[in-house]
Amino acid sequence: MSVDRVEEAQGGEQEIAVTAAASTTTVRYYSVAPGVRLNVRSGPGTTYSIVDVLPEGAQVAILCQTPGTTITGPYGTSSIWDCIANGKYVSDAYVQTGSDGYIRPRCSL
């Protein structure tokens, strides 16, 4: 596996193109709101347990998105939750995606 390039995109977004064998997969990283330590939850809502805390300046890859608890944060009010790893979710209201809607496929919970 090799990394072809890393680019800083508008809005603090990074794009990495990774080539493995004959296929190419693009993973995008999105910035968490400045000055925020963001709770990572086991599901898409505030009733789920906190499983991790992202440090200030963190960037996340969004695997999929799903509806959940409505949250108001630095990037508006949203019921979208971003899955950043298996069983790890953060509110989209704290992630600078550049959109108020879905940017990734819906998760199958």
C-alpha cells in the first residue's frame, strides 16, 4: 500500500489517495471545530456512552452517517451523526464537512 498524495483542501479538509493492489480508495479527513475536545459515543446520540474524547485540532475520516439526537454546535444544528470507526460516532454539528446534509452513505446500524 502506498500513499500517492496528501493535500490540504478548503475548510481544513485533507484528502489522501491510497493505492492498494489494483484499486484506488480516497479517504477524506475533516476538521473538528477549533478549541473543542469532542466526545466520541458508542452510537448516534447523547444517550450512548462516551467511548473516547478527540483532542483539540483532531481530524476525522467519516465512514458513514446516520440520523440521531439533534445537537447544536459550532457548525449549526444537526441530527446527523458521523461514524468515524466501528462503534464510534460524533455529532456532525462539530465537524467541518462544508455541508448541512449527508456527505457520506447512510450507516447500516
